[in-house]
Amino acid sequence: MDIYLHKQIETAMITVTQKNVASIMHFSTFSKYFIPFGNLICPIFLWVFYKNNSEFEDENGKQAINYQLSQMLYGFVVLIVLATLSLIYLTNLFALNFTFDDMDFYMSPNRFHLTDKPIWAIFTVVILGLGYLVFDFYVVIRAGLKALNGEVYHYPITIPFIK
């Protein structure tokens, strides 16, 4: 049973051209590596021109756009969290040490050491970033191949912005 409540599209009625256009909608998201925001601009451009041709092209375009919008939203959230954590780390790094000793008050700056950086955090962010890239390549290629086979691929962890 399909866990999604989308309409089933009759695969016998889908032409080769419609399959090609639908797969190009998915593969066009790779344009983000050449054009800023190309992952949104290209699929939206194709979807606007082809959404009225068939339900298959319409549904594939919506899926591609919803996935890219969801990934952009998740990316902004991660960016805000990382920026906040970096700001907290940097303010603690350059903060002043206050010492109270026998009714005397001493103030001395922290010493900045390159070894103070949390290497494990940087390593974790790099590994997670590479994992995300592999995941993104996998689901987009899978969606494009499913479209070539006349199927609509439902991306994981996607918010349905366009219904």
C-alpha cells in the first residue's frame, strides 16, 4: 500500500516525451552546482511550462520542487544553528578571565590557541556534509530514473509546499 495519498497515475498513458521531461525536472536540480539557486529555478521553470500537459509531469515537478524547497529550509536551519554555535564558541574564546583573589580583582585575556578549536566538531560537520551530498545525489538520480520508468518518486523527508 502506498503510504502517500497521491493519485495513482495511469502509466499506460504516459508518453516517452512526458517521461523525459519529468526526469529532466529532477535532474535539473543538479544545476545548483553551476547556477546559484538553479536547483529551484530550473525545475520551477520546467514545471510552469509542462504542468498542464499531463498529470505525470505535474506531479514529478511538484515532487522535485518540494524536495528542493525542503532541503533549502533544512539548510537554513542548520546554518542558523552552526552560526549560533560558532558565535558562542568565538565569544568564549576571546572572553576575558576575571579572577578574584584575596579582595583583589584581576582581569586577563584568554590566550587564543589554534589547538583550542574543537577538531571533532569540524570533522563531524564535514562528514555530515559529505553524507548529505551522497544522499542528495542518490535520491535525485533515483527520482530521475523512476520518472524515466513512468513512476512518480516521493522524496523522503519532504514538506509538501506545493500540493
